[in-house]
Amino acid sequence: MDDLAIRRKRLLYQSRHRGTQESDLLLGGFAQAHLERFDGEELDQFEALVGQTDADLMDWISDRAAAPNHLGGTVFDLLVTFKNILIEH
């Protein structure tokens, strides 16, 4: 198994076991849908997001607070879009 595959498995697990059900569902669902297509840089971005607290992530994703610049990027934008699609359905 290569390094990217190992990182993807670890991040999928971490995304599904966050501590709050809302975060588990959102981040776990997002990881299930996107991790396999992420390259190393995108995995870095997602890993940085997973390393944040649930409360902060939910505030940033829901636009209740501005996300720090270093956490922004394609993966954050995809996560916000994913959350919005879930809410619409």
C-alpha cells in the first residue's frame, strides 16, 4: 500500500470519528466522496481541516465565522459545497 493510500485510510477514519455526530456525518461523508481523488496537496489541505476542532470547523463551514486564510483552498471550498448540497436535500 502506498503512502497516499495509507493517508486516505487514516483521514477517512479520523473524519468518521470526530466526536460529534454532525461532524462525523459531514466530514465522513465528504471524505468518502472525495478522498480517493485527492492528490498529496489536497490531502494536506484536508488533513489541516481535520486537525481543527468541530466547533471551529462548523462555524467556518456554515459561514458563522471567517476561516483562517491558511485553511482556505480548494478542499475547504469543496467541503462548503458538500455541506450546502446536504442541507438542500
